[in-house]
Amino acid sequence: MMGKYGWFIWSAYGLVLGGLVGLLWYSIREAIQVKTKQAP
Amino acid sequence: MRYLIRLGTVQRFYHFCGTLVPGCLLLGVSIIAYGVIGGLFLAPPDYQQGEAFRIIYVHVPCALLSLLLYLALAFFSVIFLIWRIKVADMMAYCIAPLGAFFTVCALLTGAIWGKPMWGTWWIWDARLTSELILLFLYMGYMGLYHALPSPKSAARASAILAVVGVVDIPIIHYSVYWWNTLHQGATLSLKPTIESSMLKPLLAMILGFCFYTAALLCIRVRTEIVKRSRTR
């Protein structure tokens, strides 16, 4: 699929979309950690 | 104006961001899904670049957002420097890593696109070099923010850096016109020459990325508000 450029196309999409999902996961995890942490 | 001033208070802004998150996230994910399907499967291959042109659907939104987020970073830094609004400083602080992420993605997807089309991963071309300088500006902002011991002077110094660095934005945009570069001209303009079946997924990806980034920004700002309220 995508001919001889398949590797290039899928790696570009994987990098960006994977990064976006990772950012969301990290942000939500940080938000939960901060919320559940006891106030000093 | 009165509404904007009221929104500047931390508590109101915290709730305002909370109401935006679900809608922006849902819109962002659905529009990006449409854009990915359109870009990968529905848009026809380019007559010169063939299938490789499909990288445009991730490269252009990332590059555009790297510029827009820097403009937003500079805008909030100016507001913070003039009116000392805490929320503006928090917004700028949360925008910086997102902007750096999109700049890295723009550079990497550009390299991935450049290898099959230009025969090289990297070249010291005006557009590429000025985009790399943008990454250094984001990194400089974040580094400076954490380097100074006093939070107030750190916020002020990094805001000044953000405002000074805004000079790089027109250089990035006009680099393809000012210098003889290997990078192609602007993809989007008021009268785009790109075919509509190729243009629609691109516009969808840009819009989807904007909504998704807005949701991420709201989540991060809310977290930052909670963090700072505890360390105060």
C-alpha cells in the first residue's frame, strides 16, 4: 500500500498521531496526579 | 471587555477551560479522523510526487500550528508583561511545550518527506533553518523559565524572550519568497491552487489539530492552575 513511499508516509503519520495521543495521555495523567495529590 | 477582565481571574478561567475540553476534544478527534481517512485514502495521488505527497496532511498542520502557537505565546507574554495577568503567564507557559512538539513534528515530517523528494533528510535551507531557530526559541523559553530561581523574574525574562523571538515568524513565512530555497512555496493562500479533493482533507486536518490543541491546552492550563495554587 502507498507504493514505494509507504514506509515514509506511515512513519510520518505514526509520529504525529502517536505524539498527539501521547500528549493527551500525559496531560490527563498529570492532571489526575495533581488533583488527587494532597494539598501541603 | 468586562467579560474578558472577569475571565482573567484564575477561578473563572479554570472553569471556562473545563467547559471547553470535552467539546474541543470530540471535535478535534472526529475532524482529524476524517482528515486522516481523506488524506490517506480518498485524495488522489499527486501527478509529480505520487503517493509521497500524502505527508502534506500531517506536515502542514504541524508547521502551521508551530507558528500560530508561537504567536499565541508572544501574545500572552505581552499581556503578562503589560498587565501582569497571572492567567496570561500560565497560558504562555503551557503553550511552549505544545509549540515545541509541533515544531519537532514539522521538522521530522519535513525530513521524512524530503528524503524521497529531494534525496536528503536535511539541508540548510532558509525555511528549514528558520523553523529550527523556532524550536530553539521554544526550548530557550522553557529552559529560561526553569533556570531562574525566582518564579517572577523567570516568568518576566522568558516573556521578554518570547516577544523578541516573534521576529522569526515572518522570516519563516516569507523565507521561501526572500531566498532561493529548495522548499516549495506556501501551500495555503487566499486563492489556493491545490485541487479541492486534496484541499478538503488538509483544511480538515488543520481545523482538527486546532481543536485538539485547544483541548490539550485547556487540560494543561487547569493542571497548572491547581499546581500553582498549592505552591503559593
